[in-house]
Amino acid sequence: MAELFAPLDSLLITGGDSRLAINPATNLNEYGCQSTPCPETLSFSSSTATSISERAYERAQAAREAVMRSAIDVGIEAAFDERLEEMRNELRFFLGLKPAQADVVFSPSGTDSQLQALFLVRALLGPELVSVVVAADQTGSGTVNTSRGCHFSATTANGSRVQKGEPITGLASALTSVALPLFDESGEGSSTAASDAVVFAAVERAVAGGDKVLLQVMDSSKFGWRAPSDECVEAIKARWPDQVQVVVDACQMRLGRARLKGFLDRGHIVIVTGSKFFTGPPFSGALLVPGVLASRLDAASAIPSGLLEYSSRSDWPQNWPLLRSRFPVRMNFGQWLRWEAGIEEIGAYYRVPDSFRQSALATFGKAVEKLIADAPSLELLPWQERAIDAADEEMTQRTIFSFVVRRDERLRSLEECRTLYRALAGNGTKHSAAQPCLIGQPVALGRDPSPPAALRISASARLVSEAWSPNADMAHRNLRRAIDQAAAAIASLESMLADASRFEPLGASHGS
């Protein structure tokens, strides 16, 4: 319990992997985020990671104090477990789910949740498994390892030293992985029909070979795309109902609550986070597991020994007593407090009236599209349009605005875009922006040795909840301020690009 007395900003970066580490020279992690509120930073980075808000920081502080008080009466382990169970109920409530519809399995990150999902699917289907990852080039970088049951970092969330890329004991056996990119070698996105055909064929080959399939589908990608289509997934499930378990990568959380519920009703496991669209601090992951699977999963007896280094008893719901008992008692305070912050942001967003959520995202989106179109060096990338669907609520519209940076007829390279990204974040170098600005990390376009890349400006739940006011004029002014901040970010980027003498030393330009 002594650990709980540490400074809150220190606790918030514990219980994860190296991505949480703060560089003492800049007071930022590798994503440009701080572990304390930084309201002076312009923040449009929810497609990657966001620094904690003042409101969420206060929630985490209050939650820590409440658990410490409760621990005096019942002990720290019981107090911690009780609070985690309360958070499961809160998360379900804000996402519009009843307890019977979904069980919640917490984890330190969406990447860790992929390992938990792999374990659960093996428990359901058996160890002879093919992991088919759709949009493998548009998911987290750790997926190349987690889909094969391998370590994705040099340390686990519990502090164990491991070898990145090496098999996790008991999880990687009898497992193969198939990575299906969403974009071709030149960086062009596949059509829905082409993507569906590739996915269906990959599953068909695996089943024909006598394997069961974990099918990880994308909703949505780093660019806001979905793949494969709902019709393709339903066709796969109809043809091979006992051979395929669908896992939905919804880490971006850019989907409507009714759509999320629909996945669970169809028996899909869903990976969510509180740290992308909802802007909780990085990192926090969770599995939403259909309630109908609970009894089968609780009976899982073969726990891979290597998974014990990634997960603790309190991660698993209390109505899975048998499975819980097989994991060690270990309290991940950092993971818990990051989820406290994330749930605060989720609740704040869904307390905003539906009509304002819709109009705020639409107004901001139209403004950002125009700002990028008017910027001399920037070019907005196309978006995968979504059909109007009541189940998707306000998420039928675009919330990630991806763009390339042109230099004459060529595109800036991935390395150049990384340098721009760091400079905008104000990382303390001579190239830093005057006012720090976080945008989405660059994403490579294509698979050349030195590919061009896209940067991203993203709308977020926090943008909406902080703009909302019952006073219409005030809400309008707040939203206008957010648009002006996006304009300032783009102007800062253009200023860097225009100052050739300042920017050219950052890297050579590469062709598209």
C-alpha cells in the first residue's frame, strides 16, 4: 500500500510498458504526452495518445484517496477489488450495456488486451489456431507480436524483463498468424470488395487446413477505416460458426454505442480503450466479452504460464471466480488510475446531449477539412465513407483527418514527418513550435524502405465535452476556440515548412 502514497503523476505511468516512460529532458513520453495536465498544449492527437486533463487528474486523485480510506476498514486488496468491480459497472453504464450483456476484463493497454483475447479464444476454440489480422498495417505496432503470442516489449506491465518478439510461454504454441494489410505497397487503400475477398479467402484456407480462426477485424483504423465489411464478417460466421471467433479491434472507440452492443450480441469479443477518442491518459485497455461466453471462459483451466506476467487477478471480473483464482494477486495501481481518468472522460462525453455531440463533431470536421485544403503544403487524404446508420450515432462522420505534406511534387517521408511531429509537440529542440501542439503520429503509406507518411488531426470526446454548455452562445464560442486552435496548429506546421533553412537539416525529402 505504500506505493499509493507516491506522487500521482508518478503512479499514472506505472504498471505499463516502455511507452509510458517520461524523458527527463523533455518531461514527455514518446508520444509527446505529460503525466500531468498541460492545458497550454493544443491537443488533436486522440488517434494516438493525449495528456491527462485537469478534470480526469482530479478524478484519479479522489479515487486514490477513497480506496485508501476503504483499505483502512477492509484491507487494500479487498478495497482495490471492490473499486475495480465498481468501474466495470460504470464503464458498462456509460457505454449503454447491461451487466448480462458484457463482462469487462481490464488491462494496461490495448496491446495487452490482444494477448488476453488470444488466451480467451484459445480457451474457446482450442490451441490449433490461426490468427488472421485484418488491417494489420493500420493497428498498433505491437500486433505483429501479439498475434503470434509473442512479447511486444522488453518489459511486461508487471515489470518482468522479457525478450521482445520471443514466444510467450504457453501462448504461442500451435499458433500461426496471417497479417492482411489494408493499404497496398504504394499506399493506396483497398476497396471494400477487394478487402472482403482477401479476408474471406484467408479464413477459408485456414479452416480447410484444419485450423480454428481468431479473426481480428478493424473498427476503426489509424485513419478511421473499417475492414472487412459487416456483410463479410456475417458471411464468415454463417459458414463457419464453430471454427471462427471474431475479435473487434475498437481501440480507437470511434463507433456508436448501439454498434458496439451489436457486436457483443453477435458473440464478438471487443477490444476497447479509454485513451484514444475518449482522451484518457495513455494507456488503458479492456476486453468486452459477451456475457453468453462467461461460463465457458471461467472454466478455462490451462493458463499459459507466460500470461501470468501480463495479467493479475483483479483484471478479471468477479463473476469468473475459477479463472480469477488462477492468476496472482497483484495490484496495478497505474492501470487502475489511468482507467479512472478514462471513465471520467467517457462519462463527461455521454452526459453531453446527443444533438450537440453530433453538431460539434460535424462543425469541427468541416472546419478542419477546409483548413487543410487551404494550407499550401498539405493535402487531405480520402476517408472511407460510412453509411448513415442510427447504430453509429454521431460516428457516421469523419473524426480523423489524415493528410500528407507536399514538397513540390513529392511527399515528405516518414522520418521527416516524425521530425515535424516532435517539433510540433515542443520537445525542447531548436525546431520546436512556439506553442506545443500534439497531433496524431505519422503513419507510413506503403511499404517502401523509406515511405512517405501521413499526419493526423483528430476530433475527440474531450473537444466535445469541453465545448458543451447549456448556453448556446457559450457553446458556440467554445467550439470556435477549438477550431482556432486547430488553425494555429496548421499555421505552425506551415511556418516550419516555409522556413527552409530551419527545416531542411531535419531530413531529406523522398518521393511518393
